Amino acid sequence: MAANERIRGLQVYRPIIYGSHARLLTEQEKELAPAGHTHRWTVFLTSATSPPPEIPPSSNVAPPETDMDYLPGGADDLSYLIKKVTFRLHETYTNPARVFDKPPFKVTETGWGEFTVTIRVQFVPESGEKPMNLAHPIKLHHWGPPIEASPVVAPPAPETQPSEAGPSEAAAPTPSPLPAGSVPSIPTINEPESAVPAPAAGDGDGMVVDPSPSVPPPSVAPITEDPSTPLQATVVAATTPISIAARYPVHSWQYDELVFSDPSAAFLSLLNEHPPSALPPRNRRARDQREEFDIRKGKKGRKSVNGGPLAVDGGSRTLGPTPSHSREPTAASTSGEAVTGLAALAKEGIPGEAGSADVPLEFSQEMEKGEWNRLNEARIRIVEEMDNWRVKLIAQEKELAKVKEEMRAVT
């Protein structure tokens, strides 16, 4: 058999992970980053299997500190298969086409806005395969159900209206006016870390799609400097607490497979010389940021994954609401009104859908089995629904035939 002759009816695959990772800049990084940049992000492509963690998971061992720059996968070297990977960034970045001819295939930059990166994968000449293009939108902000329940802000106390005091009633004390020319002190308000400032003029790094800050700035009421006006709650400092999700990095990656149909004999021999590392049977680290947070807070042991928003039962990973993530209004705005409707969906996510806190930290055979179970369950439900509609259609057709028969009898 010739080396370039293709073997018909054969498919060979190699699992990969591609996506992005983002987090807020540290104070030291802000000093070195261009003006207006708020996040450090990495876009990457790597093999699907992750190396084993340094500390074995155990409920008796304290969990290690969260690696803010952790990326999954990378156990296999894909250079035998991939000749070149080109990441096409937004044109405002210097040298937007970043080319890598050896691992790691990743780009790390800073920015302040989200955009889509095109990933072009070129294979070795022996493959005879055309280049493959992937697209990934970089995510800088968390989405979906939060890791923790949203903080509830108590509504402000209602203002008491002054009433006319009778002869026997004591008059309410009147606040003393400020001395002429003085200004009341304003409490210091720390800007939330997740606020995204607009880029400075002429700053070309980081094209923005949604430059609005993820946390609204605190509102401050105007201050009256007229000494004739009493000081009556003229300063309102309502700061929004920084959520746990804002401190955690934003994971946005996915599992995929490079599938080669009818490979040539030479390429098949090359693939057989480099078999992929098998996925671990079970997760060796926290399943996702939500479970990592629960373990760190002592809400869940390492081996216990029952009843949470991501429950594991027989290898099937399903979504289920918990009191802290239910769709009932639990959060309140600074005005004391519950957050409901579209505002609640934007804040809490859509019921039943996973968010950034549910992105797996590691892919395993258990998760692969769970995915297969979900697809099989969906297929069964679709078939059942088709059967139900088929029965309804037959009944409607019989009813139609009966009505037509009655109309012919009348005419």
C-alpha cells in the first residue's frame, strides 16, 4: 500500500480543548498594562487530558489555593499532529496574527473588552488535511447562576414626616446648620474591582463589545453647601459588594475532537505512534468553580457531590435548583425592591442552564458518560414526543374524515 493511499471507511480522532481564561488584573499588573485595561486573558488550544494534580484530592487534606491562571488539558504534545496554530486577534492589537509552531498554543494579553478570536489549525504535511478554522468569543465577565446567593440589601428606613407639635408635645430637635463655607465630609467609596473603565484616547489594545462595567458605580446624592439648609441625609453611599464570582477567573472553554476520515497510510501510522492519553475515570480535582467554592467554604466534602446545583448520580451530571439559586426573588436593589423579570435573568441566569461557574475544570470519562446519558435521554424524549403527536395527528385525521363524510351526506 502506497504511503499516500487513503484507507477508506476509517475515522481517527484526537480530543482537544480550546477556549479562553480571563481574570481581573492585579494592582501590580495594572501599573504595567496600558491605560484602561482591566483584565488579563488567555486564549488557547491543547489536548483534552489534564496532568494529575499535585495534591491528591482527599476530604482530609485542605484544598490547595486556587490557581488563578489554571488551564485544563495539556497532557499530550500535539506537535506531531499540528504544524502551526494562528490566533487572529482584534485588529487593534499589535501584530494581531499570533503564530505558534510548537506548544503551548496560547496567547496571553490584557484588555478591557470582549471579541471573537479565530483559531486556524494547520496540520503536518503527512496528513494531507486542509486547515481547520475555529472561532471562540473571549469572555471577561461571569454569566449564569452565581457561585453564591446574591447579597440582599436591606431597604432604607422610611422617612418620618414632621407633624405639628401640640402644646404638650416636645418639639423634634432640629439639626444644627453647618458653619458658613464648610462642606460635610464624604465617606470614602472604593471603586469595585470589576468595574471596567473606558480606554484612554488613542489606546488601541482591546476592542470592546460591551464596555459597560459589570458592577454599577455607587450612587452619591448631591451635597448642599448652603449653610442655611440643615444637613439631612445629604450623603448616600450605596456600594455594591464585590461578589465571589467577580474574584474568580472566568472560564470559557469546550471539549472538541479532531476527526480524520479516510486517513492516508503514512498519516495513520503517525497517529498510531502517538495515541492520546486516556481521560481519567473520575475527576481528580473539584468539578467546577461551584464545587471548588463549596469545598473551600466547608459546605461539601471532596467526595460528596450530592444535592448541589450540579449533582452527580450514576455518572449523570444534571442541573437542579437549590434554595440559593432558585428563581424566586432573593436579591434586592438599593431601593429595596426585589430584582425580578429580565433583570433577575441577567443577574442570576436562565433556570436549568449552566453558567461560567459550571465550566468543568477537568474532563473525565465520568463526564463523558454523563454527556452520553443526557443525549440519550433527550433522544428518548424526542421519540416519545413524536409518538404523542403522531397519535394526535391520526385522531385529527379521523375527525376530519368524519366531518367530510357528514358534509357529503348533507349536500
